[in-house]
Amino acid sequence: MSWILADGNGVILRLHIQPGAKKTEVAGLHGEALKIRLSAPPVDGKANACLIEFLARQLAVAKSAVELISGETARAKRVRIAGIGADAVIARLS
């Protein structure tokens, strides 16, 4: 999978974000990235907070294990998830 990369003690996800959607959900692939729709608007970091909360809940990890490493103000984001393997992420986000 081109959107997920194993990283020592976790994984790095390449994401394409669509803020302001009707509901928060995984929407399949967008090129080389996993597309996630977020119900939060793209203002004052609300979409990033919604993304971190959504990923933590879906992957059953603490919010502190989810770190936005690039793309804070862009639709293209990279997120590191600590303490989980690529297979578990794929299974829980599919």
C-alpha cells in the first residue's frame, strides 16, 4: 500500500483530507494517499483535531500516539501513529 509506511515503532500514513464533509469517514484512495472526509471545518485547527480524534478512535490508540508530522494547513497530510503495525491499520481503516 502506497499510503502506509512502517516506521520502527509504528506507521506513517499519507492522507488526503476533505474538511467540511457531512460526516467523518474513510473515503477510499486518492492517488497515492488515503482519503478521509472530516465533518469539522478547516478553521482554527478544528479539522486537524477532528482527524487526530478520528484516527485514535478507529485505530484504538491514545490520541497522544497520533502525531501530525506535515501538512498542518494543507489537504495533503502525513501522520505518524505510534505503537501499531501496518496490518492492524489496514484492517481497521478498510
